Amino acid sequence: MTTTTTDLVPFEEATARYDTVLGIEVHVELGTRSKMFCPAPAVFGEEANTSVSPVSLGLPGALPVVNRSAVEFAIRIGLALNCQIAETCRFARKNYFYPDVPKNYQISQFDEPIAFDGWLDVELEDGSVFRVEIERAHLEEDAGKNTHVGGSTGRIHGAEYSLVDYNRAGIPLVEIVTRPIEGAGERAPEVARAYVQTLRDLFRALEVSEARMERGNVRADINVSLRPTPESPLGTRTETKNVNSFRSIERAVRFEVSRQAAVLDAGGSITQETRHFHEDTGQTTSGRVKSDADDYRYFPEPDLVPIAPSREWVEEIRASLPELPAARRRRLQGEWGFTDLEMRDVVNSGAIDILLATVEAGAAPAAARKWWMGELARTANEQGLALEELAVTPAQVAELQGLVDSGRINDKLARQVLAGVLAGEGSPEEVVVSRGLEVVSDDGPLLAAIDEALAAQPDIAEKIRGGNLGPVGAIIGAVMKATRGQADAGRVRELVLERVKG
Amino acid sequence: MSAELTRRSAAELAALLASGETSSVELTQAHLERIAEVDGEVAAFLHVDAEGALAQAAEADRRRAAGEDVRELTGVPIAVKDVVVTRGLPTTAGSKILEGWVPPYDATLVERIKAAGLPILGKTNMDEFAMGSSTEFSAFGPTRNPWDLTRIPGGSGGGSAAAVAAFEAPLAIGTDTGGSIRQPGAVTGTVGVKPTYGGISRYGLIAMASSLDQAGPVTRTVLDSALLHELVGGHDPRDATSLPEELPALAQAAREGAAGDLSGVRIGVITELDGDGYQEGVRARFHESVELLRGAGAEIVEVSCPSFDYALAAYYLIMPAEASSNLAKFDGMRFGLRVEPSEGPVTAERVMAATRGAGFGDEVKRRIILGTYALSAGYYDAYYGSAQKVRTLIQRDFAAAFDKADVLVSPTAPTTAFPLGSKLDDPLAMYLNDVATIPANLAGVPGISVPNGLAEDGLPTGFQVLAPARADDRVYRVGAALEALLEASWGGRLLDRAPDLEESK
Amino acid sequence: MPTLDRDEVARVAALARIDLSDAELDRLADELQVIVASVEKVSEVATPDVPATSHPLPLVNTMREDVPEAPLPVADVLAGAPEAEDGKFAVPQILGEDA
């Protein structure tokens, strides 16, 4: 079997000659206790078909009833996305046949979504802000899960089939749809990724979902189209599914831009289709063309009545919203006194929470940043771990800094203490004691070391008395060496000057 | 005694139970015997649960003896249309695609029936998925009209109506989407009620057209219907379209109406639901009934509802559209029939199509195709969307009419029971049976059909009373009044004149 | 005026996942034609100024609290299944499947 290689135009070249437009649809599974339209428990990872009711199984005669918490969560999301919350919204049936859709229709929202006309500011790595316009956010129910059984090559009659688990069927989803994302240019991949990441952080802050992409709590479908110039009409778009991580989002966008540019360069036209992203190759391939897929025959769901959230309820929800990530970042930056660059580094490393914990444990923000973004970040990198996975806690880092601040250890010694903590030798205090890393506080040994150093270089004393303070550093260095670094440099300096003078 | 028992009304049987003159077991046994005797010919039942019914009857007797939670109808047997889901009892909706399916749950109305201790005799026959006006579209053979076994018992709920008309059950549950309770009532000489939309829970009703379907009582007397309606009706949190408020006092309204005094009641005769297309005898009986009501003190006014002329057209767009979506779940994947294509690859898509092709009857296919088409891209606005506008117009006409009248009346159906097979080749002619009943479903208002005599062909006719939404008590009051006046003039019930079925064996 | 001819019936039948024989296709095309013509009537009165009514009674805001209840026992869930395996519904191979 031969595989055809797809023609690609290098990404940078493609974005130089074409204007990229994105559209992103994100589905988030809401963390309610029961399902969207029935009281079966909303579970994850349980044995198949153990959390199903007549409604979520799509049995004849069963009827849906809206879950109030799901509506509240959707309103939270809408408010956080700066949307209008509908005065009245309705559910609609989206009709299509698929074994994991028990009724062979999905209850969704069509022309009257719960939230619409919003925006989300996305902070990119370089600190610039990109505004993504949100067209709408609406509620719908999730489908069950198919597990394909049988060989993936060859179509032997009866050899392939699927097993369906309906535990997930009926779990509440909110779908968020952007307006065309224009003007991202060559930063389109980054914008796409940052947008979904920002949404993910938002969902967690709002406590509406665990929002773990790897668990499928958050799913993104990426639409990409190209056009010759920003003034040209929108080109034909493709929709790419199966994009299961943030990195995949970036890769999928890059690939599609490259692929579409090659097609257009060759004089061809883009087929409007759904494509499938492949993790292993970073490529997208054509999905099966479904001729009737677009005729969903939407009509208002007759089994449900409209939802008209009162303005009082909406304001109650608004008042109860937690501080959102962007606002929190700005506040913390102010409190901590970090520059934009410093804060951005912290954000990009995902270290805000760990810094906050360290500060709350008593360390000064600058010190917390120094340790986590310096020594510990290096260590984490070397070991291929995340900061949270290192064998040291924020409280321990604060303790460590406290030892430095009190003068019991200096910065150099602190690094050794840290190494000890990471090696599992105990708390900073314990390591200081067990390794004997305390700064020498008794002047006696210091004076002895100073005298030795001075004796070794007799003319230094002369020079210092003469007003040249440069060589003082050399004496200090010798003393530090002699004390294995366990001297307070400042105190040594004082003693040297005293000794020399007199 | 047994034969006498089966001819009593449910209220009368309830009184006998209360007084101890009979037991639920005796009653249930009597009805099971009657079913065994006549159902071979009437074919009202798809499934008879003798064992279950007798066990439920014994339990009802025990409850009564212990003084535990006894309702008026406790112990009175009942039949249930096979479109209602019953746990442990096969539920087919009259279709091959559900042949042998045993639901794992009960409809809310069944839960209420069981909680009140009414033994369920069995499931009654119906047009497949409630699509029809004659019960000829049942996949399991037609039911026959006890008045004349060569004729239809009406539809889609012909089984429940025939069971009650043939004294096989004193009570039955039906469902009405376009007249499927009322029209069978009219052609079998029984009483049938469609409640205000939302008055009785739809949870557990195999859906045909969700915005039109309602379950309702099928009985021999108006009071019996009121009692049953009160027992199964009322708010259900599992049905988002069920009315939040309590039902009005229906049995009380029926009892008051039976006194026969309608002074102060304004009765509106609907112009559009009369005239050509209505059988001579049907019209004659209708106008006689109107005069009777006038004599009882009612003020009679003419009301015109011009949009009713479009009701049939709107209904045959809305109903198939919703049904096409509701019936999508019958695909051979999770329950019911599964058929593999006879040749070619066995894929899910092809198995679905083969299953539905084999499992659905002609009328169902007709309506699914029509409904799918009406919702299709490009056709929505002209068909389904427009039909929903006609609905608005019909509601407005009703509202205007109810300004002038407390209830509206018409013949229930344009003809008496026609011969089996006579309308099968003409779907449009079949649809016209529902012309008088459909407007009420579109608007959601309640309606009752009361037997009001025999036409020139010796077959029963029905009188329909409609009331504003939530005013179900009015249909019971006026219906009971008419019933009382008629029975006084007849010296008995209309059903007394039905031929004895034993003789026709 | 769109018509429901044989090809259209076949297209709609595929959309509705119903196998129809040739004879059925012919017959349905005839019957549906008659019905469709008569229902086109509704457009006579369905003018733009008339709002659509999708529910008979104007209820709003019927919702339920987010309280989980016991699900159906698995045995009941699978009881009617034409085919089951490993506690799941076994269905034939699905074409057009997004893995």
C-alpha cells in the first residue's frame, strides 16, 4: 500500500503569502453531579453502562428535564466570556443517526443559545494580548462512547464491530464558538493554543469543570481557512477534529496552513470537510465525506420549555464569580511588584500557584521567584519534571529563605541546603543541622582565618590601610574558602577592616 | 353475577367494592373471563396479564381489608393502550419493531395506577405508533368494533375503546394526538377525554408528536373518566411539559353536571366543524344534542374559527415532523428488532435502514418520510415553520371563541364506523376522520367525546365538548349533563343497545 | 414549488435510514405527492407577521435540581439489547467513524 505524501508549503512562507483565519469550537464537559437531562449520576471511568437512566439510554417514552446547575454553569461561563446572557433561550433537536447518540438526535441549542456576543482576551507568550470574539456559548448533551473492535485494515464481513457504552451519554456540555479569528498571521498556531489554554484555566477558576484535555473534558475543533489578503472574502475552511492536547492544536494549525497553501498554490481549491488530526505524524487527513451530515433538521425541542434566566439570577451568579485568571494575574503582579517581563516568565512557566503558596508560607515574592524561576526551574528542567513534581514544597522554600534572611545561612549555602532537601534528607532546618551548613557566627574562627590570609599576603594589609579596598575581596575569598563558605561575607569584611586598621 | 359485574360502570364497581359486595379478585376474574369469551373476535388486547392482574387484585383486596390507603377506584381493573410503557409487560406500540420488547420501567401514569391498586388486565391494540384512525395499521391485526365486527373501532386507540365497549374492562387508558381517544369513543359509543396538554404526564408514553400527545381516560361514563383522570393526572417532575398546578375538581364537576342544569353556560357551536363532509346521521344527532343542552338552560351561540380549515394541513406537517424525530431511536441498536441487510456489508447504517424498513409499517413510513421532508434543509420555513404559525392562528381563534362561549361543541367525528379496509387505499380520506378533533391538540385545549345516539346506519355517534386550557372541569360538567339528559331520554345507556357479542360467535 | 418525486423520496428515505423497495418507492412518491400538495395550503395563511408556536402552553423555566438518582441496573439496561458484550451494546461496524 502506498501512501501519498501531502504537499506542504513551509509554514512561514505560507503565512507570508496568505492570510490565515481561524475558527475554534470548544466543548467543555460540565462537572455537575447528574446529567444534563436526567438524574443519572455524571461519572467518569466507571464500568460500562452503569450510569444510565431510561432518558440517557434513549428508551421509548423517556423525557428530558433540564439540570438547573448546568444552566448556572453555562451562565457563569457566558459571563466570564463577557457575553450577553439570553433573556430567553431554547433547546433544539439536532437529528442524525449514530449508535453513540441514543435517541439518534442530540438535544442542543440552535438559534437561541444561552449566551452570545462576547470576547476573551488571550495573553500570548510575549505579553501581547489578542482578543478573540465569541459568537456564542450553548448547552447540549454529550454522546456515548464507541469502542471499535476488530482489525483496522481489511473489511472482512462481520469481523469488525463496535461496543457502545452510554455512561457518557447525556453529560452536560457547553459549546463555545468563536467568530472568525482574524489578524493572527503567523502567530495563528500560538493564538489557537493560547485561546484554548486560557479557556481551560477559566473553566477551572469558575469551578464548572475539571477541564482536563487529556481526559476529554475539554475538546477543541479547529477551523482553518486561507485567503490572499485580509481584505479578500473568507476562504473555504476545513474543520479538524481529534486535537487532544495544546501542542496538537498548534501543530494542527501549522499543518493545515501549510497544506492549504500548497493546494491553493497549485491552483486547486479547498474541500470543505472535516479532517482528522494524527498525533503521531502531526498531519491531518480527510475524514469520510458524509453527504447528509449537514442536514440536521433542527427544530425546537418540544419536550422542553424555554429557559428564561431572570436578571436577578444572572446578577447573583455574576456576583458569585470567583476572581478570573487574568484579573488575578494582574493583581498578584501588583502585589508582588514584578515587572511585566518577570510576571510573564512566571506565567509562562505555570508557576503562579506555586509562588503564591511560597509567599503565603512567609517568603518575600522576589525571593520566591528567585528560587522557583532560578535554581528550581533549572533542576526541574534537567530532570524533566514539572515544578510541582520536585521534592521540595513551597513551605520548605519559604523556610529556606527564612534561614537566609536570618543570617543563619548565606545564599551559597542555601543552594547546598536545597540540594539536600531535594535529595530527601529532610527539611531545610534538618539539612542545615545534619550537614553542618550554618554560617559561622563566632568571630573567633573568622579572625583566625583572616589572620592566616593576611599573613600569607603581607603587603595586602598595607594596601588596604593605604585606602585601596580592592584586595579586601581576596581576603574574604580566602576566608570563605577556609570556612567552606560558611562565613557571612559581610561580617568577614567588617573584621578584615578592623584587623587591618587595627 | 359475573356478567352483571362487567356491565357496571367503574364508579358502580367501586361502590360495590367499598360495600364489600364484591372483591377485586372477583371483579378481575370476571373481566378475564369476559376477555376470554369475546376477545377472539374483538381483538382488543395484544397482551393479557391474567396472573399479574389477579395478584394485583389480591393485593388490592388485602389493602382494603387492612384499611390501607384505599382510593375510590382501588381494585377496579383497567386496560392500558400498548403505547404506554409498563415494566415487565411487553410494550409494542402496535409495531413489529418492538415485538417482544419488555420495558425496564413504568410510565408515571402506570406508577400511579399501580400505587392506587388498580389491577392491569393487559395492553390494548392500536394503530402502529398511534398513527391512524382505524387501528387497521396495527402490525398485529385490526381490532373490531363491538357494534359491528366488520367495522373499525376507530384509531389509533381502537383497542382501548373496543375493550371498554365490549365490557372487557370498565376503564382504559388511551392517548390522543389528533383524536385517537375521542374518535374511537365516538364510533364505539364510549366516553373518551383528551386532557389539557400537560394535564397527564407523558413520561412513559412512547412519543409520536411530543407537542400534541396526551394520555387520557377511556370509559363508559363521564364520571368514570373524571375519576380516572384525577387518579393519573397532575404535575410530574419527570415531564417538563406537565402543568405545575393541581387539576381542578373533575369528578365533582361531573357529578354536578349530571344534575342536568346548565343555566348560565354559554355553548359555542363551531361553524367550520359541521356541514358537508359530515354524515347525515352524525349531523342530526349533533343538532339534537345541542337542542337538549339548550333545553337544560344553556345559551347557544355560533362561533366561527376560520383557521380550523387549515388545522388538518398544519397537523399533517407538525405531527410527522416530530414523529420522524421521535421514531429515530428505533434502529435495532439498543432494543427491539434488529434486521441485517440480505446482501452487502453489514454496517450499522445498513442494519438501521434494514431494521426500519422491515419493522415499520406503511403508514409509519409514510409519515416519517413526510416529516423528514418537512424538516429538511430548504423546506423548513415553508412546511414545518409555516405549520407552527397556523398553530398560533388556531390558538387565537380558540381564544376569541372562548370569549363568547364557555365551551365549544361539534360532532366528534365526521362519520360513523366505516367498514374495515374501506379507506386503506386513500390516506387522505383516512386523515379526514380527525378533522374535528385535531384543532384541540394543536391548541392544547381539553376535549371530551360523549356518545350521543345512533346514526341512520344504527352505529354510534359522538358529541365533542371543548374547553379552554386548564378548564377540564367544564368538559366534564357539560359532558355529564348531556349524558344524563340523553340517558334519561333513552331509558338507559347507549351501549345497552349494542349487539351481544356472545350471540355473534 | 418543490415536489416529492421518486428521487426525492429515495433521498429522504436515506436521510431517515429506512430501506424501501422499488415498489414502495413508487407508491410512496404517489401518495406523498397528494399529501404534500394539500399541506402546502398552510403557506396561504402563514404570513411573516404571524409568530410560530412550538409549544401548546407557554410554560417556562421547568428545571430540576442537580441531585443524582440511582441509575438503571446494568441488567435492565442490556436486557433488550439485540447483542451485548462485556457489558456494552454490540453494534455492527460503523462507517464514517471518527476514532
